[in-house]
Amino acid sequence: MSSSTSTPAGLSSDTLSSDAGALAGICWRLVEAQHRISTLKLVDSVDEQETLEDLIQASKPSVPPECQHLHYLLSTPFRYGAAYPIGSRFRRAGLTDGVFYAGESPEIAVAEMAFYRLLFYGESPGTPWPANPAEYTAFSAEYATRKAIDLSKGRYVRDKAAWMHLTDYAPCQAFADIARAAKIEVIRYRSVRDPQQGMNLALHTCRTFAKPKPTGQQTWHIRLSAAGAHAVCESPNSRMTYRREAFAADPRIARLRWDRDR
């Protein structure tokens, strides 16, 4: 590992700039469906709900200027000015720039969500399994950039183990720091949660969105139990099951207490 860059390949911003290429397509992200209805129970009409939602939005940190034309589902990952509590694969903890994480298919996004929901219960051993499936909205967005790096190709393949480590994000975070310095807008990388290792995307800027609103939407239900996670989408019809062993390579899931009361 390079002492100057802390990345396995010892990469520089000049190297990343020369390797950058064009990339465009559709990406998918999941959010809890309660984002649409959680405030409705607090009011007596949809007009009052709209007013309440406006007040809530006004209380949040302002949307960056380059994101203000976007639907809130696209701009939300970039708006928060508070310290990021826990680092993620391409974002350090603290007051760091936002990242829009997404998968290249809804199934990949669902696998990521199923893993992190199980991880929550793994870190909360006394919490019973939820009695009912949770509802999620999968939405798609179009993106396009001339400055993307694909970690599954070229010189980056030799450091696959670092990019795909299940728990150690330090090499990826160091890579992201250099990528931002090189004005890289999108990092394409393999999902370590999806059983098929499909491709994920880390969008570093709002400028990569080709359209200001989501371009598609699906409703998914994810049920967690002692058997694992079961995900269902009614339209289009799709079903996936992640049994206990699906994510067991991650030590945090391997330690998960599966048998618990509801």
C-alpha cells in the first residue's frame, strides 16, 4: 500500500484523470416508503400535510445550488451539512461531501437494503423481528458523465480484494478522496452484497443526473425473520430470498442472533 496515497495501487489524481471515461445509464436506489406517509397521521387533510412537509423541508440544511433543480429523492444525499455519523464505502465519517449510492438494477439495490436491514438487527440483539414486512420505494434515475472510473476494469482489477472488502472501507475512502481531487464524478464498482456481484455506482455530484426527476418507480416489501430476508415486488412480479447464509461471509451477519421474539 502506498504511503503517499493509502490506496493499494498507489494512484494519483493525474492517473485517475487519464483513466476517466464516459459513462451513462439508469441507476436504482431504495428508500423507506414512509417518506410519503409518515406525516399524514399528524394532520387532518392532505393540504395540511403539504404545509407540514414544507415546514420540515425548510428546517433542514439548504440544498446545494447545483442540486436545487432536482427532485428531493435525488438531492437528499447531498444536502445534509451535519457530520456523517459512520463512514461508508466511498465516504468518510464527519463533515464530508455527500454520495448518491445506487445499483444498476432494482434487484441489486434490494440486496443492499436487505443486508443493511439485517445488519441493524445484528447490532441490536434485543430487538425483535418486525411483525410485518417493511415497504420500500425503488426509484430509478438517469445519469451521464464524461469522468467516471470503473473499478472492475483495467489496472483496478488487481486491487479487487481491497475494493470489495466486506468491512474495511479505508482503501475505498482513500480512493474516493483522490477521485474527488481528480474531478471524477462517478465510481462504478461491484456490489459485495448482491449474490451476483452486480454493479453499483457512487455518484459524487448532482451534475451527473441527466433528468431532474426519478424516471421509474417500484414498490417492494421486505420481510425479516429467523429464516432470513424475503423481498417481493408485485409489479413487475419479482421475488428474492436471502437465507441466513446469504450474507454470512460478513462477520457482523455471522454473529447475528436469528432466533428472537417478535
